[in-house]
Amino acid sequence: MARTVGVPGIPDPAQYAFASPNGGTDAVFARQSAQIIASHVPVNQPHLAFVNGTARAAFATLDRVSQVASYRPAVAYPATGLGQALRTVAGAMALGIGTRIFWVQTGGFDTHALQRPNLANGSYANLMGTLDGALSAFHADLRGQGLLNDTLVISFSEFGRRINENGSEGTDHGAAGLMFALGGAVRGGLHGTAATLQPTPDNPTLENSGNDVRYETDFRAVYAAIIDRWLGGDSVAILGGNYRGGPAFI
């Protein structure tokens, strides 16, 4: 939920439907009755008109979202939570559901123990494999549909990680992290300075005794670029400050 705008969360478009205490024919009749009631928008009763108008809009949204469940991509998506979530996003885009911004998530990155990045079945390799498989399928799907140039994917985390291994074969929370962008209009390459992972006192890319990468780009500068250049909004008004002048990745 944003501060002023309600945002629906839809774990499964197939289950995003009219809720009725009964099933089968009774559920169908219940929806039909609700739609008939909502179809009356009295001009002399503005509050009732607002409620019924909102109900009609909700039914229209239910019908649009239900179409996503029927989407059959030409690309095979991995059977992971992230893969299926991006498959749903691709379906919504292909069918023109009308949403401009989608948000999906995948967890398990709080790897304080047993990260084991050099093992094929280590937790870090599995996490990267999940991310790679889902995004690769999504990229191929949108490219095949001619939607890639109209798509911008931003990957981010709410915390970074330290560069040194702790005593449990993991890494602890760090001062800086990475964000990456994917899409047909993205200017590829590294935007910023690659950290030099030498824990020496004179290393300007590290801090906290060489344990943390020093942050270089304010994440709000990335958001500002997206709001201004991609969405056509006013980043200063939305972010509550001027964070323009960040990386020119789009």
C-alpha cells in the first residue's frame, strides 16, 4: 500500500475472482445479482452512485485479470515462484490488462550461512539460477512478442551484503548493494565504479575496515531516472527531493 494509492496484490490470477460463500451455480447467481445491483447509478444519490460505480469497476477488473490465467507463452518458464510470477506479468502485458507497473519478489537472499558460492548446488548458486532462469524466459518471451523495447525491469534488494565471509560460510548485511536494469531501451554496461575488493586502508571503494563496499549512487537517483525518463512523471514531487543527475542507463 502506497501512502495515497491502494495497490492490489494478486498471487494467482486464476484465484482472483468474485468471492461467494457458495459454489457452483449459486456463486454464478450471486455475482449476477451483485452486477445487477451495481448497474444502477442514481444521479440524485451520489454516495450510492459512487459505491455502485466502484463495484462495476471492480467487476471489470476481475474480468480483465481472469484473462491472464489463459495466457500460453511460446517460451517455457521455470516452475519457480519468480518464474511463474514473471509469466503472469508477461501475460498481462501481452493481453493489455492496463497496468504500467508490476512488482514481483523472490526471497532467500539473507544468506548469513552456507552461501557456498563455489558449489554448483550451493545456496548462492541456486539463488542466482532462480533469478537467471526467470529473467531469461521473461526476456525471450517479451522479445518474441515485440514488447521488449517497451519494457524496463529493475532488480533491487532492501539490503546489501559485506564482501568478507563470516564464520558460517555466509555474508552479513553490508553498506551498499547492486541494482541492475534489463530491457530493450537499456544502455548496457556498468554505470558506476566497480569496487576493488582489496581490504587495504587506502582503497577508496571500500569502507568499514575493508568489509563493506562504499555506496556511490543513491538508489533514489535510479528511481528519479525511471520516473522522469521512462514514466514521464515528476521525480522531485514524488520523491520529495531532487535526485536527478544519476546514471544514464535509459
